[in-house]
Amino acid sequence: MIVSDTIVALSTPPGSGAIGVIRLSGADAIGIVNKVFKGKDLEQQDSHTLHFGLITDGLLIIDEVVVGLYKTPKSYTRENVAEISCHGSNYIIQQIIQLLIRQGARAAKPGEFTLRAFLNGSMDLSRAEAVADLIASNSKASHDVAMQQMRGGFAKELEGLREQLIHFASMIELELDFAEEDVEFANRGQLKQLILQIAAVLNRLISSFETGNVLKNGVPVVIAGKPNVGKSTLLNALLNEERAIVSDIAGTTRDTIEDELNIGGVLFRFIDTAGIRETADLIEAQGVARTREKMKQARLIIYMADAAQSPGEIRTQLNELQQLDIPHLVLINKADLLGEEGREAFAGIDAFFLSAKEGKGVEELKKVLLEKVNLHRINTDETLVTNIRHVEALKNTSAALERVLQHIDEPVASDFLAMDIRQALHYLGEITGTVTTDDLLENIFSKFCIGK
């Protein structure tokens, strides 16, 4: 994929604002801006400099702007890049972009600036994907993971594995050239030890996806329980807004209601569900079925009970919950109605007491939730896999290496070993972009925002 034209796009969010930044990249980026810029001759200026002037269309002054210059190869895309900071009027922005297109630029596609950075060797594919994750990050945890990957932590770990595999692959390929002499250049014992070491690293990376995906997308927490125990009231209290309808009528919530909350740098996705009970109402029954499905998909279940319920009834419900084998937290709501003796009746049930309607215990509950998921203590400097594409490639690599192990101990020809090692190298290369296709790149970068 060879690119030579100059692209242009708005790099700040669309809509009116104080400033809009229009970015161009390509061999003619600075020359195109220079045609419509009244001020210094931009083509004679140094890289990484800012210049104040006017953008004009003939005699018409469109705006006062500041132009930043970044000359090849010291730019984001390793091409000539110009960035025009103008006033954030939609009219002004569109006038400037249309003017630049008439001067020879082309409207950029989604993710095309980062695609060029990848194609020009400024970053590998895993780092390019981390750029999108960084833009989408909405918590400290997701930001830290994306930043670690964008700085190449994941790629460096994989590259070390590839280099060791390439060495053995070359030795085995050499054996094929001397097949008639029946010589062995690749020490099978050392190769086996290397494969076992790499397999351990791959297993760790694959296992990290569950945590990495949660940090990236948020912790799914289902609020479940019988009707009228205060599930919707709790959701509203956590979010500090009237997100869910609260009513004394049982069965008010008939579908799931979701919203997000950042607690201690970790994003939680709270899911309010229909009350669990036997019902003849077909719509409510559908809601109960969805509740059970959401509970199976949760990382944590908040099981709410009413202070008026008997401890025996709650224990029966918890026995059913434990069969899901999902971490859960028991909440006894309306605790303001209980005295000390009332609370003692629930002894033996590991529960948290609160009053969602009064807001008592809600802040303490947030701290308990943070401790329960234990994600705020994770070292985000370690490599965590957050991308499903990467996980699939790692699994395929692991399967290819497993075949290598099988063939090492069998009297098979070197070409079988070489084929499986090449397959493993292929899958590792798919992650960093050493091995790629136009379809893969289009699929990845089409999900980026325009202007990045």
C-alpha cells in the first residue's frame, strides 16, 4: 500500500468551540497551506515551529490562524505535516478545509493519519491500535493500559519472542538445504526449552485478557434481587441522579438499565435488572430471563435483599447464586429500619448494610466495590492484552508451537518443524503488523475517528 497524496481533516471534535485544529499530511502539506497563508513563507521555515498569519481565499480573509510545521521524518506520520489552529466556528473550519481541497489536498479517511504512521514505520500495528484505545479511555486504568501499549510494551515483549524463534527457524531451514547429509544445526533440546518458555509467556498474556478487557471496557456489575428491594434506588444513589424509575409497584423494572461510574480510577458498568420472581406477566417474565442472562455475564453481582426478608429466605437465594460461581456481594437494604438486634438476626450472612433511599452507606459501598474487584491495585506497567484480535493471534501462535513440541519428539522431517515455526511467526507478526493485509488494515483503521 503506497501513499503519496496529501490528506486533510479536522483533528478536534466537530462542533463549535474556541479553537479547531485542521491537520494535513503528505509531501505537499506545507506547500498547500503556504498557497493560502498570508505571513511568512512557510516552506522556508524550520520544522517544529509556529507561525501567525491569515488564511485567505483570494482577497477574502477567512480567519486569523496559527500554523504548526512538522517536517519529514520528524512528524507523527513521518511525512510533512501542517496543523492549522483556527477559530472553532463550523463555518470557518469548513471554508478552510474546502479551500485546502481545492488547492490539492484530499479529505482523509477514518484513521488515515495513524495508518500512514504505521505504513511509514513510525509505530507497529499494536501501538497504532493503542492510539484508538487511548482516545476512547474514560478511566485512569484504561488510560494507563492504553499508554503502556502505545509506548510499545506489548510489541517489545513479542519482538523478543519472535527473534528467538527466527533464529531456530533459520537453523532448521539450513538443515533443509543439507537434507541429503542428514545434519542437525538446530539443537532440539534447546528448541524444546525455548518453546516451553515462550508458551509460558503466551499463556500469561492470554490469561491477562480478562483483566485487560475489563479495565478497557469497565467492570460489568449486575444489581439483582427480588422485586421492590431497592435495586433501582441503589442505581440512582450510586449515580447521584434519577436514572431508573422507582415505584412501590412490584415489577416496575422490566428490562435492564445500564450506566457507568468511575470509582477510584476504575470504570464500573452498573446494570439494574428486573426483580427475580415467578410471574404470569409475559413481559415481566422476559425481564426476569434477561436478568438471569446478565448475571451469568457479570464480573460481580450485587445481590440486594430487604431488611424485612427473613435470613432463611436470603440464604436460600444465595445458594442459587453461588451455583453461578461468580463473585458476589450481599446488600441488606433499608438498614435504617433495623436496630442492633435486627442486624444480629443476619449474623452468619456476609452482608453489607445500607439505606439506598436515605443515601446512607453508599460512599462506603463504593470503597467495598473497589476492593472486591481488586483492579485498582493492578500494575498497569505490566503487559495486559485488551484486544480480541491480539488474543486470537496469541492462541493461534500457542497452537502452532504445541505442534512444534509434538514434532520435536517424533522422527519427522525438518520441513514439518519449519512449517509450524513459520506458522507461529506468522501469527505473532499479525499482532505487530510484520505480517498484514490490506483488508486487515482497513478493518482496524476504519474504526478510528477522522483526523487521527
